[in-house]
Amino acid sequence: MNFTQLQVQGMTCGACVRHVTQALNTVSGVNAVEVDLQSGRVRVDGNADNAALIAALDDAGYPAQPATQTTPDAAPKKGCGSGCGCR
């Protein structure tokens, strides 16, 4: 099975993890999603297109890029909506 690792910005709580997981599970080819909140990394198992994964996260308000690249300092577009204080 193939997998992709992404670096995701703006995740600060369990609600963020749920939103990221839900957003990625809507992408065709995703079999499983594993989120590491502390590192901001997400592993996606399956044959999903990287651009589609990143677009789904962007639409959910969580900027992402392949984990092998350096992550720029940028504020997330919107928070998780759970009232945790994330943006």
C-alpha cells in the first residue's frame, strides 16, 4: 500500500485532528489517516493524489505540504471551531 506524509499547519487540539481526518477521508483513494498532533504530521494510506489531499486540507482551513519540504511560518486561515482558541 502507498502512503503520503504531509506537514499540516494550524492543528492545536483534538477537534482539529477530527476536522483534518474528516477532510482527508473525503478524498478518493484514502484508506486510512493517522494524525500526529504534536509534530503536525499526517500519514495518509492509500492511492490518493497529493494535490487533492492538500486541496482538501486547504479547504478545511489547514494549510499543508508534503512533509519532506520545509514548513513556512504562516498562520492558518481558520480554526477548528471548537472554541479551543486556535485560529
